[in-house]
Amino acid sequence: MRAVFLICIAIAPCSVLGLWPIPRNLQTGTTLVKLASTFNIKVDIDNPPQDLLDAVSQANTYIQTDKLQRLVVGRGANDSAALGQAPTLPGLTLSLLTSDAPESANCYRSCTAYWDPQRRILSHSPKRWNVCHSDCKFHSRVVQRLDDLRIALAPISIVNDIPAFPYRGFMLDTARNFFPVADIKRTLDAMSWVKINMFHWHVVDSQSFPLDIPAFPEIASKGAYSSSEIYSAADVQDIVSYAGARGIDVLVEIDTPGHTAVIASSHPEHIACSQASPWTDFANEPPAGQLRLASAATTNFTAQLISSIAKTLPSSLFSTGGDELNTNCYAEDAQTQADLAKSGRTLEQALNVFTQATHKSLTDLGKTPVVWEEMVLEHTVTLPKDTVVMVWISSQHASSVAAKNFRIVHAPSDYFYLDCGAGEWLGNNPSGNSWCDPFKTWQKSYTFDPLASLTTAQRSLVLGGQQLLWTEQSSPENVDSIVWPRAASSAEVISLIFWTGATLPDGTARNVASALPRLHDLRYRMVRRGVRAIALQPHFCVLRPGVCDLRS
Amino acid sequence: MLVNAMMLPLVVLSVLLAVTPTIAVWPVPRQYSTGTTPLRLSPSFSIKLSGIDHAPRDLVDAVARTSSYLRKDKLQALVPDRGASSAKVIRGAKSLSSLTVSLTTKGKVRSISEEAIEDVESRVEGYTLTIPADGSAASLRANSTLGLFRGLTTFGQLWYDWDGTTYTLEAPFDIVDSPAYPYRGLMLDTARNYFPVADIKRTLDAMSWVKINTLHWHVVDSQSFPLVVPGFTELSKNGAYSASQVYTPGDVKEIVQYAAARGIDVMAEIDTPGHTSIIAKSHPEHIACFEASPWTQFANEPPAGQLRLASEATTNFTTSLLKAAASMFPSTLFSTGGDELNANCYDKDAATQADLASQKKTLEQALDTFTQVTHSGLREVGKRAVVWEEMVIEHDVTLANDTIALVWISSEHVAAVAQKGHKLIHAASDFFYLDCGGGGWVGQNVLGNSWCDPFKTWQKSYSFNPTANLTEEQSKLVLGGQHLLWTEQSGPANLDPVVWPRAASSAELFWSGPGGDVGEALPRLHDLSFRFVQRGVNAIPLQPTWCALHPGMCDLHA
């Protein structure tokens, strides 16, 4: 038996659609439609790629198993009669708008859906559901949209639904605490449901090195928390292909030259101020330890390390980090001082040499480096012009990065850090709280303006943005509940259309009030699908949109 | 340390291996000594009840659960190599083949469940646990089966796993333990969002692991009424979120029994006269300012709605309801709430104004009558009333001398409550509210954060002083305290990570007594969190694993 899906009835106003992020253009009607018991998604494409067929199959599964009731008082019980008389939707046809597959990520083409009451089928305008497609793994995003359709009002029309920005990401730190592959895959699934297309994988850090890098297996064998807490080369490929099939590119980061203390477990010769005490003098977090950037041997080692892992990854992006460099660590390191004296360089000059060498290892592979903002704003380092810069310290810094003419990914701690507000994790500090208090609510993230304080000319530098989870106090036990549904907030913000003003398809301004019911819908659906997204309000409020607003 | 000459070679070895210096029991026993001798559990290890006539079923079950934890925990020691370098020592260790469990008192043996629900001030929870280093039988003794249960809980936390061997490096153990305070609780709100019985049971298990002895069950509130009360089934029928989101009498019995078998009393609360909006779904005649707008003028939270306390019919209805609900729970304690009364709600309610006029009472006088009637109804069914602090310090209400007050608004209010001579339970929002710091939940309030920001860290709760600003005489009024979870933004999806391990912080504070040092406590709390995860409770990591494996190195001034 196939579940019956209720869409809506005219007497119970359903301005709420469970679409997240909301399409760029959306028109809906007021006709109740249910899926036929034989409902079928037909792929009208020659030689469809396997991952598209898999995505269709996944969409069919969700349709059968979600069993999400409408978030209204009564959960839809009053609609039974109308539902009995509702027309049925027999199927959905997927086809490609063009057989010319565009290269690269600029493959966003017009996607149109139209409910044809005579033929009782979703069609494009005039007759077909058009699929934008390219060879660049993004076809599954089309199917993601299909999956949303069943909760819309017929007729529905989604035209030219393209994201405002190409980079919509989520960052996970798997070094402070380890996350098994299954948790990462579940997270990738959830990301795909909100059309996030970049997984920024902060895979290693000073605390542990869970990544098995070909040619450098000793780093993980000595630096992982345990032999079972390692991502093998096969695990990495598994994650990358799982992500790819869900329209997600994996941006791996090996943070350098800071955040590398754990490398000393296998290569003490490359690490300055290893576990130096008091750590506050040598690092932003314990344990202290940074790559000896002035050493030619360490520079070669680092370049080979980066090259060795980057070449196994399909993404064109790779991050070398570059945040929170501690100069005192080097000032107190005799070997670094000797290296600097010998080469006649300042620390900044040595950093420049180091960075150019590590970045060359990436550009030699055709990769584009990604760095944290300090590499642009705090250091005098020569970077490739196409380097992507992540703004994290403050949203206020975006314009300074833009002034240097680098492309930007928004990742500001004052809007997008998911760990903030959950208390101090350092020991022996009873009255401490998180450094980036308070908690960043979904509302706060939702009001982020990606183009704030940028000139018109600078706007094209914005690639997009992401929410981030640093995992000092996170693990498989709470990853879902910390990340979801909050990380969906940036997924929608980054998708909306800022160059024409922050407006929704119906012309109203983007606002948390109209977003909340849709976000509730998303959250409840995530729970149905096994992702432990948290309640944003008492269930009472969820069933009564607006009743629990501050001024209602 | 208890060390004798024969053990010396092993002692030296253990020191060289940098053995964790502190007992990994949470809450830490009030008196204990440990050694440095390795000891492992024999593959045939068993727990034997000795001289206990007709051993109660729940004690036998508790022994079976303890044995199961010993087999299945498989927690590796929190040291950098997780125990690998101790492998040889573990292999060569003496093995312990049994733990003998006995009562030190004669007479009729009562079950854990019976002892757990006794009046909070007369429970006996102490025990003595001795584990020799030479492999001879360990011994657990207590004056009560409840005490034996606490001792079994301690025994289950002493062991680590390496390669299939369950071991300790710290034998012998000598533990004499009993709680500093009789009330150690956890409050769960199941009205704002619903929690299935399975989630409550899992929480009860976790509570028992840290010797918490009271579930304060804030079962209903303005948002929903999930409790099926015999004689008042219309309340849940119309007020639960759905027909499946209710607690039937059968569910309640199951929860109460599950709790009692784990040494936990269930103190239920039907909050009155405020926080009752949902009752209007079946009894509109009893509710003033139902869903009145703007809610901010009529309630602290939406939806607005309070019992018409000046109405005799409503007072009688409430009394009958409380008696019927209280009779579902064997505990001697029952909470009638009494927080956040909104006077404006009654000012604007014509029925209440008419009632007050006809009785020539002020609102406060009517509240006094309402409270006395409802409380006397509870006394008739053998219950001792528990109220939120406002009933003691904001209203002129006559309360029975034995009424217990929950201090929640601020820890600064403790002294004022104590001055009124009532026994009190610490539940201060500035130390023990688990929901604080999780962001604003009210809609259309973009920059809002939780009203009780910031987040209450385990360190903050741990450093609470239960007798601050109290005289020695007033200090005797302190029954204990609890963490609390209001569930505006919680549900089964995040229950475990919001509650654990933080709620263990007050569990130790009120068992072991105040004055603990967070630096000493953290490694033990890590140990507890890791053990919780092994047992299927999603406790969060308090630090990166690296820090958990390197005690002290992630301290602020390390």
C-alpha cells in the first residue's frame, strides 16, 4: 500500500509549504492532490547515470516512508473527506532540458514543473518537467526538488530554481572528536535535503590525525585516537562518492602550519613548541605545536603530504587552513630561529615561502587553494589570485577580504558557528563560557546578509557560505541535535536572491516569521528520516504558526 | 592508599605506568581508599546474595543488571594508549571471583522499590563496599536493599576493559558511602514536547547510575496534557498532542515501577493555578484568559490560560483532579506547582471578578482558599505538598509546615524561603536549568536568546554552595537539589545530549557534598560520560578526546 499524501484544501489555508530552501520562483494553487497508489517517477533520459537512478529510487523511498503528517491542529484528520475526492497524480517524468552538458558548476538551468489538470501529470511549461543536468554530478539536486513537491498545492510551478550562490556548505571537524563514517553519511544525506553542496571536512587538527594519507600512514597510526578511529583511503573514497551522488562536493582541509601538534607523534622534527606549557602562550587551544615553517625539510614534507591526499580527491578545491598562527611558538623555537637566521628571512617571509610551496603542490594538481582569512588579512603572503578565502573571525572582516580582491566563503563565528554558547570546555574554569557566546540561533543566521558592506563590484566575489561545527564538545552523540535544523538556516539564506533584494517568491521580504513554519516542517521530516533534529518550539507552537511569536 | 609490603613490587610498577590517580566513581564516595594493585574479574565472576531471605525480585534484577554492565560496558581506561601498556600487568593480575552482597540488619527484607518511595527524609541509602587486592571475595553490605543497590552501582563503575579482560589497577578498595542530602533529583517537562515512555526509562537508568533518587515529573502544562487521569480522561483526550502522545495509567505504573526498582521516587507535578491553559480544551468553564492575546500580558509563555481560582466549582474540580492524579503515584510527594501566577489574567476575567466580588475576597485571599483546599485534598490521599518558591515568598498563602519549596527563580532567593521555615529543594535557574543558553524559542525575535543565558556548564552547577547565606539552623532545611529540563527546544532527539553528563554534576554535589574541585572532578566526569555512551545513553563529550586522555592538560592554566 502506498501512503496517501495530502496536499491541502482551500478552506484550511495552507500558505505554508514545506520547501526548504524555498525555490526562487514558486506558484501554487489550491487544489488537493494525492499521489496515485501506482505513482511512479519516470526517467525519460537516454542512458541515465546510475546515481540519478539511485536518487530517483531514494526519492521513491522517502515518498513511501516519510509519513509526515501536516503540521496543523489535528494533523490533517479533518481532510479525509476532501482527500477521498482529490485527483491523483499518477507520475512524474524527468527529462533533460538540453543534451549539451555544461561543464563545471555553472550547470544551473531552468527547472520547470507544472501541474496539468487534464493530463493529471506534472509537466513543464508547456508539457514537461525539465531537468537541468550536467556531467558535474549535480543532477541529483533535481530529484531533491521532486521529493519536496508532494507537499505543495496543485497546480505548482517552480521555474528557474537556481541558487543565488554556488557555494552552500557545512563544515565538520573530525579531529577534536571522531565521527564514524556512518555519522558523516547521515549528515551528508541531511545536507542534500537542504541542497547544501559543499562538505568542508576539517579532518585533522592538533588533537588527532584520523586521516590515513597514502605515503604517510605513520601520521594516522601514531596520531589517531585509536586504530579504529581512522578514515582509511577507502573510507575517504566512500564518503566522496556518497557525497557526490547527493550533489555534494567534498572540500578537505589539512590545516597548516598551525593546528598540527599531533604530527609530532610521528615526526617530532617537523613540529615547533610541541605540547609547550602554558599552552596559552603557544596556541589558541591545547595542545600547542606548529609546523616548522622556516625549515626546508618541513616545507617539503608538508607539500608532499598535501599533494598526496589532494590528488586522491575529485574536488577542485583544497584547504590549507592557515588560521591562528602563533608567532611566540616560533620565537621560542631554537631550530626555527636558526633556520630564519640562516636564510636571512623574517618569519613572515618564511611563511610566504612555505605557503607558496604548499600551494604549488595544489596548483600542480589543478587544485584551487582555500585558506582562512588570516592568510589574507594578517599576513603578507602571496596567494594565487583564485584562492578562496573563508571569513571566520567576524562577519565584519568580509569587506577587508573583498578589498584584497579574493573570493569569499562566509563562515563568520558571529553568525554561523554552531558550537557557540554551549559552555566552556577548558578545564578548571568554573565560570567560563564559550569564547563566541551567545548561542547562534537559526534566526540570527537567517538574517545574515552575504553582501553587507560590499561594493557592487565586490559582490561577485561572494561564493556563498556555510555553518560550521567545531567539535570540542560534539561527537556522534550530539552531532544531529547541534547541527539540525540550524544548519539549514544558512542553506536557505545563501540560496536566496540578494541581488534583487532579499525577497521570497511571493515578493515579501525574507523573514523569520514566514521561515519558521517551513523550518518546523523540515525538522519534522528530518526526524522521520532518522536525523535527530531538535524541536525549535513546543509542539503546541508548531501546530499554530505565529501563536508563539513574541508579539502575538 | 592502603598498601602493604607484599604488594610493593606491583605498586612500583603501577606508578611507573602512570595509573589514573583517582577513583572513577561518580558521585565520588564520601569515604574511600584505593590501592595500586591490579585486579581482574574472573571469567566466572558472580555476584552472590548472602543471607537475604526471600530476596526481593528487584534486588535480584539489579544484581543481574550489574553483572550485565560488567560484561558489556567494555570501557577502556581514559589514558593515551587506552590501557595497552598495562596489558601485561592485567594478564598477571589476581582475579576476583565473587562479590558477596548482604544486609547488616535482620528482620523483614523490604524491596528496593518499597524503600525508594519512602518519605524522602527517612530513606537509607548508605553502603559499605570492600574489594581486597588478593582476589578473595569482595563484600557489599548495607542496612537496606536500597543501600545495596547504591553499592552495586558503585561496583559497576570501578572496572575497565582491555582485550576482553575486565580489570582495575587500583585494588584494594575500601568504600563507606552515604548521601550528604536526601533529595537528589532531575526534573523533566513532558508537556512542551512529548517524550515516549522508552525515553523516560532510559533517563531513569542514567539517573540511577549517578544515584539520583527522584524524578520530578512536570507532566502537564499549558501546551499539552498528556497524562490520562482516571475520572478526568477528557483532559488528555482533548489536551494531548495526539492520541498516541499520552501517558496511560498503565504507562505511569510502568514508569513508577521501573523508577522504584532503580531507587528512584517519582514526584509528579500538576502545576496550578497557572500553566493550565490546555484544560480549557475540555473544561472551558474553568480557565480564565484562555489563549488571550497578546500572550505577554497574560502569561510568561504562550498560550495564556489559568484556573479560575476564585471559583468554588473550579477549586473543587482542581482538588478532585489533583487527588485522582496523585493517587496514580505511590510517592509521598506531589507538586501543585504554583509558579508564575499572572494577576492581569484574573483582572481581565469577568467570571473571576464576579466570584471575588460575591465572596468579598482579594485575589490573594482567593488564592489562599484555593491552595488550602487543594492541599488538604492531597493530604487526604496521604501526600505531602511541594510548591514552587512563589507560593512561599510572593503570596500570602497558608501552607502546611511540611510543605517543600522548590527554589527556581534565583539562588539568591534561597535565604528568603528558608526564613519562612520551609524545607527546600535547590532548583535555581542560575545554576541548574539545562535549557538555558540554547537560543530564543519565541518566534519573530531575531536577536533573542534564552531568558536565562548563559548556558549553565557542569562546572557552574558543580561549584554551587547549597548553604550559601543560610544560618546553621536554616541549612538543615535543605533537602537537596536537582537539575531541570524545560523542553521548549528539547524532545527525544536531544534529550540525552542536553541532560548528560551535566545533570550528573548536581547528583555528585548533593550526594558527595559541596566543595568539590572541578579540576579533580573532570577526569571522573569524562569517565562517566564515556561509560554512559557504552551503555547507550548519548552523553556529550565535554572536551576533545585528546583532553579526556590527558587529564589536566586542557585546563585553562595548564
